[in-house]
Amino acid sequence: MDALGYAGKMLRVDLTSGAMSTERFDQATLREYVGGTSLGLKLLYEEVPPEVRWDDPRNRLIFVTGPLTGTRVMGSGTFSLITKGCMTGGATSTQANGFLGAYMKFSGFDGVILQGKSDRLRYLYLHDGMAEIRDASHLKGKGTKETEDLIKAELGFQERGASVFSIGPAGENLVRFAGIFGDWGHSAAHNGVGAVMGSKGLKAVVAARGHSGVRVADKARLATLAEETFERIKVEPKLKRYYEWGTSRSLFRYIPLGMLPVKNYTTSIWPHGEKFDGTYYRSRYELKPHRCWGCRLHHSHIMKVTEGPYTGYEGKEPEFEQWASWSAQIGQPDPGAAVVLANEVNELGMDTNEACWVIGLAMECYEKGVITTKDTDGVEMTWGNVAATRAMLRKIAQRDGFGAVLADGARAAAEAIGGEAPSFAVYTRKGNTPRSHDDRANWAWMLDNCTSGTGTTETLTARIVPPKPRFESSAELLSVEKRAELARERGSLLGQDSVFSKDAVTLLIASEKGIIPFEDSLISCRFCLPDRLAVAVEMLNAVTGWDFSEEEAMKVGMRAVNLMKAFNLRNGLDAALDAPSPRYGSVPQDGPARGANVMPNWPEIRAAYYEKLGWDPQTGVPLPETLREVGLGHIIEDLWRDG
């Protein structure tokens, strides 16, 4: 009998030949990797050698669920997406909420491994334990929401009868920061996963709601844990904020901390935050709940703008990073316009973070005369220009004119523009941009982004970090048991005075490694399963009937972290690339973090971080004893063949 909590099979699809097969994992493998991110990384490491480029048909695009997916746990419609990404050329793990993960399991599959390349545009349809590859030629050039609506109509489904995750024109045209979008605005969008999907000639993955459920070992215990978690979210102050407001209050809160990106880091002052606060726009715009699988949080809505020049426009409520991207980062003060731009990016199928950084780069270059309308095809890229931004986003999605210059991301665009542009661009040396924050006011976030193996953040960092190390030595922190102890005490680690402390920053990021990859192997929404490793482990045991410990959970997470690092090292992403670009690591000239200079400390911070993870302090290569501790002794020779 298949393991409890799992559908019991993975679907493998060769898009070149159309061949499909199913594969099963034994209990030992499932317990070692659990699901989601961790299981996907195992497949990626084993099946994608270094010589395979992101757009090679031999690259894998892996959709994976986990044992919590589709259960009573709130927000467990989530899935992980793993591939070799095109912004960094390294590993990618990104998640999307909504319904696809749950519906994939209800259709009989724990995940899908996609390889090869179709000779024409197609979509994959999962239902009733079966899979079909269908023609999608008629969907060419369509946006993601339009594609979703057309496929549902074609298959005869109402709104929640199926889940559709698709690429827009950006993915079809291999824009390097294209994403995959579904369920009206949910996204898996980091490190160019949409471009990988486009390179395979796949327009969408579709799963029917179906009638199956998830077999659970202890339904009563899981229901109790799920309800207790919900009640805790409603009353604990830090969590209650997300229950009541989602991320809608974050922008206004980040302004006095200096953590909001303003005009491409040229300033940290933004006087227009009030209208982007949830207490303002939610009390004025018309709202309709837009929840994910099993979710009871007041997190996401379909909104109608009711004031300003975009009155009457209806779209998905932006998350914090979309608000930040299409307001302060491009110097744009109207929340209605930000709603329009956020939904435009979703429909075109692009990561909002990288999109806003390339637009901000273009605006700064335009302001300083590095480019003119002769370069931009007549588009006046002035700060806050909404019409110009919409026009340029569409040009990027089509790789049209100057849009083609921006379509490869901030680093490549700056190099192509030349002149002073490379000194303006915000990105990590690996090639991806950070999320839409000003990490100069939060060294922990900058360290996480620059050293992450995923092409996005890898931990749940906070601005407030522990004032002093909790362990005496790196050797103690290396222990999985000590790491689990630190995770249990996570709430008490937070202090008030160490945002720029080298010791505190490295300790926080190193100690949190493993928590998120484990949670993303279960897998559920971050806001619905917050902050307590013990509860996540109990839920896993209630579903599977296992006797997992917190130490075992941390080992799963650290196995994933080290596997990603090994994959990236094999692909040339060495220590020199674990660093910020000149603008990303620049000194704020005003605002709360004025004068904070991370770069003189960077080599020391990076080396201390490596050491705390049990990696070589200079090269970042995981030490043999570290790999053995997390169960990866079999890959030591891949990294240490030459000693």
C-alpha cells in the first residue's frame, strides 16, 4: 500500500516524444526527502548534469507536492517548483499557493517531472489518475488569466473545478524572469521558471478538482492541530496581523525602518505610504475574498479601484512586494495605478521583483541621460510614469525593441546599456535580483539573498536579529541537534539592537537554514503554518503515521540546503558570486539606515556564515563531515575529488 499522505506516484512526461510514465518512491526515500522542495532537488541533482543549460530539453521542470498538500491544513494547495533556473544558471526552488498542489494529488499524482521539448505549444491536463497532453496553439500569446479562463471553458469547468497554472507571452518569448501564474494571480515566479517552461513548449499545467482525498493516519489529531494553529494565528500579535491584513500593512510599516526600496536605491525617503496601507485602501476599494485551498485568513482579495484615474479597474489585491515594486521603487504615488501594474505583470507572466528592478534601472538611466527616447523606442521612462511603465512591460514580454534589452534582467540589461548603468543595477552577483526590499537597512536579508541557493530568499529572516550568539563555536552550531534547538527557541532569539551586527546577522541566517526547505517539503503556505517547527513535525506525523523528530526534520532541511549548494558549485556558482552588486551593497545616503556600509564587512560576514554551516570558510564548499552528517556522503566525491 502507498504511504499515507501521498498519492503514490510521480508522473514523468517527455514532451519531445509525448511518452508518459509513472514512478514510485519507497518509504525510506520519502522519509529521507519527505516531498516538495527536498524531493525535487534530489531529482534535479541526479538528472541534470552541469553541461545542461536552463533551456536544454534535458533540463527538468519538476512540480512537487508534499504529505500535507490537500489536507485539512490551511493553505495546503501549495506546490514547489524545482528546475535549473535561467537567471543564475543554478538550482531553483519556488512555491505557489492556490489550488494546483491539492488538485494534482486529487488527480492521482504527487508531482510531475517534465523533460524534453514539444514541437508546438501544448498543455498538460491531469484528471482521474490520468494525464493528457493537449494542443495549446490557440492559446499562443494569451495572458495568464485569459489562458486560465479559456482552458476552463474548453474543459467545461467552473471557477474552482480545475486549477490552471500557465505562462504568459513573457514565458513564450523566453524573458529570463518569466514566471508561472494560476488561480487568478498566484505565482511561482523566481529565477525564470516561466522561461524554462516556455523553452519546453508548454503553455500550462492543469489539474481537475476530482473526488479523491488524501489518506491520513490520524484525522482527529490533524484536525486538532490545524484548528489550534488557526486559533493561534488569530490571537498572537505577530501572526494576527497577517490573519486580519495579509501583507497589506507591510509597506507602511517598512518605511520608518528604511526597508522600502525607493527609486532604485537612490533615496530611502518615501512620503506617500499612507494610501498603500491596508487600513486605507481596504476601507475604500471594493473587496471580494480570494482565498487559497482551505484558507481562512483575510489575506487576499479581488479588488475594484474606487477612486483616482483607474476607478473601476478590477484585479487581484497586490502583495507587499507588488505594492513596493509599483509604487516607491518606480516613484509612483497612486495605489490604483499600482493595482493596475501588478495585475499587468501577472497577466504578461513576469516576476514582479525583477520586473520592477529593470524598470527602475531604465528610469534612473533615463533621468541621468544614459539613455534617451532614441534608445527606448520613444517611451519616456520618467519616474512614476504609469503609461510608460505599462508600455515598457509589454515590450519586455514581447522582446520588442528596448524591451529586449531589459528582458534578460537587471544585470544583463545594465551591461548592454553600458556607461554608468552597471553601477545603477540592483542584483546579486549570481545574476538574480533580490525581492522588492531595501536590504541595505537589513544585512540579514542581504546575506540571505546573496548566498541563497534558490535564486530567491532561503530563510524567513527578520530585521530584528539576535543580539548575541547562542552557541560558543561553529562546531556546535553545525550540529543538526543544536540547529533544531535553535529553531525551537526561535521566538526568543529576537532582540532589538543588532540589525548591523556581523555576529548576529550570520548567526540568524545560518541558524534558520533548514527550516524553510523542510516546510517547503511538507508543503503549505508560509502564513498558514508559521514559526513552529514542532507543530509542523506533529502534523507530518499525524498525516503519515511516522515518528519524525524535530532533529530529523532539520536534517531533511539541511540536506536540501547542502544539495542545492552542491548543485550550484557544480555549475560554477562559487564564493565570489555570493555578493551584492555595487548598487545593492551601496551606502544609504538618507533615511533610517543612512551611512550603514555593509561592504567592508562582507568578506568576514560571508566567511563566518560559511563556517557556521559547516562549509569551507573561503570557498563555501560543504565539508565532507557536513555532507556525511546530513546523509549526503555519496556526493562528497563530486565536490572533493581533487581534495
